[in-house]
Amino acid sequence: MRAHTRRSHGAYDAVLLHSTDDRMLVLRVPRSQAAESEQSADLVALRALTPGIRSRLPFALPEVVGQAPIDGTRAVVTTFVPGAARSADELTEHDGIATSVGLALAAVHALPTGFIADAGLPRQTADESHDAVVELIDRAADTGHLPAALLRRWEEATDDAALWRFRPTVVNGALAADSLLVDGDTVTGLIGWSALAQGDPARDLHWLLTSRGAAAERALDAYFGARAGEADSHLPQRALLYGELELAKWLLHGVEVRDDAIIADAVGLLDGLVESVHDRSSEPLSPETGPILTVGDVERMLDETPRDGLSREAGGSLLTDSYDFSDLERREAGERDTAPFDATAPIPLDLSDWGDASPSAEERAEPAEPVGPADPAADRRTGQRGEGTGSDAATDAQARRNAASS
């Protein structure tokens, strides 16, 4: 028997046991009410993950062996899952391990959702996921510490209906980099299932956007390839939003426990995010639709598009700074450590010159004058583009005022 710790951050007392039948086991005792609640939820989830469900996953999960009362709480014994925890950067440092990470996440999200309802676990629709994000943003704004630029950025993302059209999947719900255990280049296990549910798969990928490993894009490519068209193209953008909202959660945590140090830390992180948004080093959360095209523009674009060698639809890459709430919890404990886009966004069309519109009375009365060849590009330059310049300037000015005030 020996002491054992892994991603608990002091929330549990844990030891490794070598049983008489030659099995390695883990005994864990929660040290707080929050840890006890998490442990209870983890037990429910592990029991819901039946042998049939587990057989669909390319890695191991803990199995519940037993439990016993101890000091007013309970000790829970599970099987030991071998493997080492790694940082997000280490999990994406080269193609081999990054590919295994992407495939592991895709396997979780590909599980059949029926067992979630059978076990009485939470289920969240796309609309409910959206509403939960809106509620979180509102609570953060009510603290008075949320910069106006971030509030506007997050509200624009929640107002974009396209981002919230997705099919809920099985999700781990609390997945972070140190949830994955690896041996060499292979993911060998996944621990921490207390938030197992049916919901937005982007919740499990937000930590991946924090990584700066050279093969981080490969992990996302592997994920989208394994999902075989089942993953929506806006998933990376929602994952980025969830990552940024970890700072809002950290702020709210500081407010709830009335810890000025945590609040100050969260405010500093939020200010840093504002800077990355203003200097455009952080990716946009909502895709730009681009200029409005006339029918003639679309026809010319189609004529110029090659018909062979079309690339597969994938999520594209979206790698930028994001945040993992488990990292923030480590800050509180005194520790200091440190996506593919879909290019086929809908194109708004100007159909005013389409079809056989009836001529007006004035047009019938006056003879038609000869006109030269149409120049839609010139129309866009003198019309739409000119209007956009003023709007962009106003937006930039407002952004500077917001940055100063925040």
C-alpha cells in the first residue's frame, strides 16, 4: 500500500492497494463535502458505463470494487487505470499522441445515448445548452467585473443561431487534459466521470484549444475524421467559447467564496483575454458571412470553381488561448503551472435582379436607354463596402472606449 494522487488537487486522500488476487486498486476518501458529492456522481456514472458500453471505447475506465464507511464519509475502492497524466501541450506535441487523443474523444462522443436516460443521468438539448451559457454570462456580468468587450463578444456568440445547431452526444462533461492517461503515444485510460451526461460535445474539447503543441491541429483532424461527418462544423467555435467562459466561472467562484485574491486573478485573466481580442490574436467566435453577392457573382464563382478534387468536409483548425478550470483550481491550491472551421458558410444573396419583375409605369412610359455591361463588383465597392467602412470605424471606436472603460 502506498500514497497515490492524481488530478485530485488535495480533494481526496488516496492510496494504491495490491490485492491478494494480484490486482492493483485505488482507495479514495473525500476530504470535503464537494469532493464527496463528486465521488457519489462518479459512482453513478461508472455503474452506468456497462461492459457493453466500455467495449466501444479504445481505453480503460475504472471499475467500482466496493465501498465502506469511514470517519463520517465513505471510502470507495476502484480498479487502478495505468498511465500517466500529461499537460495539454504534451498531449499535442507530436502526431502520434495527438491522433490518439482525437480518436479517444471521438469514441466518447460516438457512444449510444440511450444508456444516459436509462441511468437517469442529465440530458441537455442544444437549446438548453445555449440557455445555460446565456445564464452564466448574465451572472458574470452582474458581478460588475466583466469587461464590456468580452460581454459583447460572448453575447454575439450566443446570438448566432448557427453556432447552436448541433446534435447532443454523450459527453464526459468535466474532461480536462489530466483526465486522459497515456502510455507512450497511446491514450490508455480516462478518469473522472462525475459529469457524465448527454449534451454539447464542445464541452469536452475546450481544453484542447489551450494547447500549443505542434500537432494540436492533428488531434482535431483525427477527431473530425473519426466522427465521420457527425460533428457539426461550429464545434471548435463553441469549444473556444466554453474555454473563455472558464474565466467567468473562476470569477464567479471568487465572488461566491468572497476571496479577493481569486477575484483579482480572474479579473487579470479577463483583461488579458480582452487584449488578445482587440489585437485579433484570439479567433472570432462567430463566422463572418462575407459580402453579399448578386446572382451574377454566384454564377461566375461557380463557373470558376473546379469540379474535381473536392476536399472532404472537416471542422478546420481553431487553435488559440483558452482556459481550463482545473488549472484555475490549481492556482487556488497554490500550484503554478501553466479547430477546424467549415469554409462553406451560407452566402446571403441579393435576388433583386432575379426573375421577370413587372416594369413600373415610368419604365413603360420612357424609352429604354442603352446600358453598358454590369459591374457588380463596382456596385459593391460604391454601395455595400462604403457603408461597411463607417460601421467598422464606429465599431473600432466603440471597442476602444469599451477597452478604456473596462
